[in-house]
Amino acid sequence: MKDIIQFSDFEKVDIRVGQITLAEAVPKSKMLKLQVDLGPEIGTRTILASIAGPDPEVSATRYTLEKSKVLVVVNFAPREMKGIVSEGMLLAGVDEFKGICLASISSLVPNGTQVS
């Protein structure tokens, strides 16, 4: 377990509901480049996520990520990787078979809704 934080620390994290509109492989990496619609207030952002399997070209097309509702930290500092700026962080976990499981939310929740 990581260090205990105070509620004031948690309040700094802005988690929003987003919807993946595009998923494509990032060449020579295990990352996918995602376009995520975060609603009218924030708009669409590019997010790089290390959620591709051993062959990202196959993963990007094999797993239907597009239209998936996801949870995104939107106030995560932008970071350049592989020449692409990532503008947020997807929340995800790893299952017992080392597969990535995206944190998700009901499709009824509008894009951009703040999660607390």
C-alpha cells in the first residue's frame, strides 16, 4: 500500500468520464494512442496508454476499445512519449492473467462527468 493521503490530496485529482473515439497502435511500442471525448467542457484529448498486448497492431484492432466509457485523470501533467503528447491518464488494473482491465462506468453517464 502506498502512503496514506489526506482528503485534501484526493481533492486535487480530477477524474472524468470519457469515451474512446479512436484507438491506434504507437509504432515500436506497447502503447495505444487513444482519442478520448471528455465532454464539451474539456473536449477531446490524446492519451497514450500502455494497454496493448505483445503486438499492438493486432491489439488495436482485435479489442474494440472505441466507444468504451473510461475513467480519466484529466489534470495529470502532459507528457511526451514517442513524439506524442499524452494529455491525461486512463485508470486501469491488471487481471490474474496479466491482461489490462480498464476502469469503466455505465454508458448512461455523460462524457465529462466528474467522478469523486
